[in-house]
Amino acid sequence: MSAIFPFLILPFGLANVVSNTVMGGLGLPDIIGGFIVGIVTTGIIVLAKRRGCGNWIIWAAVTFVPGLGVPVWLSVLLDIPYLVLASSLLIGQCICGIASVMLVTALERVGAGKLFAFDGGKQ
């Protein structure tokens, strides 16, 4: 959604904080890590879209930033090898990335960005 509505960078990071506070279960590393991953992921999407990248960048950011970032602290806290966590998270994040590209593409086709005075991440 940040590809169309760039003002959502900080709210997505804060949504991760709330989610990991309520449902995370791994405490402060999960809360802080989720915030950072959320900000970085949405920030990459907004910057790339402003530079003219296609919607494929959404798939790449949604797949690789959380898929490779989250296992950093999970592998330490849960004592599970990094590659085991990364491989399983990358598969799940790949599915989310594909769904995100389809959603943003559909919203761009119906002009959702123009409805809210935004045009595909460009103000």
C-alpha cells in the first residue's frame, strides 16, 4: 500500500510494533526488529516507485527484507539455524509479495492513488 500511499511508511512500522507487542511473544527484540523491518520495507518501496521502478520492486522488498531480516533475531532468540528460518520465511514472504503486487496493480488500474490525491507514490 505504501507504493500508492507513501505517507504509510511510519504507520506500517507502528503497526508492526502494536502487532508484535500484542502477539509477538519474543519481547523487545521482536518489537524493535518488526518496527525496523516495517520501516525499511515500506521505505524501499516508496523510494523505488518514486525512481520509476515497476511493481516488481514491491515483490522484492516484501520478500527479501522481512524474509532475510527477521531470522537475524529469531535465530538468536529461538536457537534455530538462520538458514532454516530464512528459507521458511522467504517462502511465506514470497506469497505475500505476489499478493501485494497484484493488489497494488489492481488499485493503480482503478486510480486509487488519484482518489486520495496521490499518484502511484508521486506527490
